[in-house]
Amino acid sequence: MTNSKSSNAMWGGRFAQGPDAIMEAINASIGFDKRMARQDIEGSRAHAQMLAAKGIITDNDAKAIREGLLTVLSEIDSGTFEYSTALEDIHMNVEARLTALIGEPAGRLHTARSRNDQVATDFKLWVRDQLDAAIEGLQALIRSFLAQADAGADMVMPGFTHLQVAQPVTWGHHMMAYVEMFGRDLSRMKDARARMNESPLGAAALAGTSFPIDRHMTAAALGFDRPSANSLDAVSDRDFALDFLAASSICATHLSRFAEELVIWSSAQFRFVTLSDRFSTGSSIMPQKKNPDAAELIRAKVGRINGALVALLTIMKGLPLTYSKDMQEDKEQVFDAADSLMLALAAMTGMVQDLTPNKAELETAAASGFSTATDLADWLVRSLNMPFREAHHVTGALVKLAEDKGCDLPDLVLEDMQSVCAEITPQVYDVLGVYNSTQSRTSYGGTAPDLVRAQIARWKEVLG
Ligand code: ARG
């Protein structure tokens, strides 16, 4: 396949022939990097202003460029901008349009700059916006878990290990476990944002430039803390995207865990919670069904987010310094992961806000499966001064007895208890109830409602 078109207007000086159509297809990124149009224009406006301030271009040219770029932005925003695949990417699309609008001064914009520092800057600005959105989304999600914890601080439910009933816990405690998880995600996103906030602009192609530019000025104009210190690193670094993807993967993993709990809990076999109609769907054939589709989709989103992380790690692996075109493949992955994460965060926040815990079912389940056996063993230790290993053994015998009689531990009469251990007194029954059990777990970080309330208060303060 050949292409008789003339060579590229931006870099075609040494080319006699235009690119093959297939070359154009594999080379062009405009189909997706148009999402960075606003960042591209913002970066170019800051660059033009700096060039004028340093006397590298005239004030008049800078003014024409800066205003022209705003016109380009308004065309993009209103949907009248015509993107061209022949112009490869967003950078050259914008510049070509600027040339059409303002003529000669547009050609001065690319002084002391390369698409290498330009794309690194644009992409960083884009990822930074996503980090901010993730931070906001996580704060909203954490608040929704806090509200659930507040409302059910002393509601009992079974705590599980191996998905087998283990010990009674409080609903508030379970909700607060997710607050801790998403709190770590929040701090990871904040860390990533603080680490990435250095400006690549002015690194030029790779080595810096001989023009007397002021990188601190463009860095400040774009909200960066400082310019990046090494021009080679600046154009070849995609750690900021990897950091975002890594934090997103972990966050999506957490989302998938609660999503899975919602799927289990909302089933007819559990009935721990009722999902709102707003976040459920029906079946086209079975009229009785109310399906937790949103939870299932949130559970699945982690697949594409992890995929994006692995893809970008693989793209970057083994790349020699500095820029290589491989790095153009960075964006679609990050775009998709960011879209998926923001949607999953918003959907989960809505589901948690609307979630109704079913108190009676939770309480019944909390008392099932001999869930207070540990309380009984602890009582034997505390009241009879029995070594824990022996208490564990005695309790095991009592559980077996209850199992044989087809009853729960609190239903064993005192004589039954004493047939296993003669020293047991009626006080033992105090520790066999699920409420007392949760109240008694007062070690720091434990499930006792007062401790849960203290953690809720601490988190409310952290979020401000
Ligand atoms: N579209 C390119 C990208 O996304 C822009 C940078 C091109 N640089 C170059 N030296 N060809 O990576």
C-alpha cells in the first residue's frame, strides 16, 4: 500500500514521500490522545508566556499564540475541531490549527521544546487530574462507609475466617475495616500526586536547550512544585502513570472484595443486606430476580485495571533512555483504567450509601456456628484460672455436646456443662450472648462498639 500524499508538514523537511497508509495507521495517536487536548493547550500557553518573558519570542507573538490557543480550545470544546490522522497526534493537530488561525507566530511556539517534553507534560497533567479525582472519589466512598459504621456501630453480625462463622463482630467494625483499606488507597494516591508533581517541560528533546528558558516559571504556571532535575529522565519517565495504575490496582482490589461481600450478603441464602433498586437490575426471564449487577461489575473492573498496570510495566520494561515511540502506547491503558476506577468508585459509593443491613438476619447469623466458643474458653481461663490450651479442649467438648443435642452453646443446661467441667458456674451464660461478646472485645482495634465509635470519630477528623 502506498500513499502519494506529500510529506508531513511538521517534520517532513527531509522526506521526499509521504508515509504509507499503514505507517500512518500504526503511528497516529490522535484517535486517543485527543483526550489530552486541554492539557496540551495549557502547556503550550505556559510555554509561550515564558518564551516572551525571557525575550525568546516577542510579546505580540506570545499574545497571538495564547489567544489563538484559546480559540482552538473552544473549537475542541464545541466539537467543531477537525482532527487529522495525517497530523499524527494532539500536539501537531493543535499546532496545525493554530497556524491556520494565526499564521507565522504559531511557528515560533515550538522553540526550545520538543514533543518529547510536551507529551510528558500533557500526560502528567492528565494523570494529575485523575489522581485528584481518585482522591475525591475515595473521600466520598470513605464517608459512605463511615455513615454505615455510625448507624450500625453496635449491630452484631458474624465475623468470618475461611468464610466460616468465627466470632461475633459489629457491623460498624466491619464497615470500618473498609475505611482503613480505602484510607490506605487515599494515602497512596496522595503520595503519588506529591511525588509526580515535577514539570518535564523544557527538557526539550532530551538534553535541554540552548535558549535561555525559565523552567521554574513554566513549572509554577502549570501548578508543578518544581521542574524535574534531569532532562533525560524527564522525557523518559512514566513512573507517574505506573504509580497511578499501581495505586488504582490495589484500590480496585479492595473494591472487588467489598463487591464480593455484597454479592454474597444480598443472596437469598445470606440475606445480610438489601441493595437498593437504584443499584440492582432485574432478569429478563425470571421476574422474581433482583441482581447485584453493579457489585459484580465493580468486582470485574479490577481485571482491566490490573491489565493496564501489567501492560504499561511491560511497555516500559527494558526501554533504553530516553524517549522511544513505545511510550505512545502508555495512554490508552491509563485512560481506560482511570475511567474504570472512577466509575467503580462512584458506583460503590452509591451502593454503600443505599445499603440496608438486615439487623435480625445479621444477629441470628452472628449467634450461629457456636460463634461464642472463644468467649467460653476465655471465661474458663479468666474465672477458673484454666490454662488456655485446656480451656480450648473443654470448650471443644462442650461444642461437640451441643452439636450432638442439636442446640447452640447458650442452650446447654448447667448440668450438661458441668458434665464436661464440674467447676463451671451459671455466670458462664453471661459471655455466651453475641452482644456481650462484642462488648467485651475492648483491646485496641477490637470490635467493641465504643472502640468502633472512637475510630469513626478519628476518621471524621482526618477527613475534615
Ligand atoms: N504522540 C507521541 C506520544 O504520544 C508524542 C511524542 C512524539 N515524539 C517523537 N519523538 N516522535 O508519545
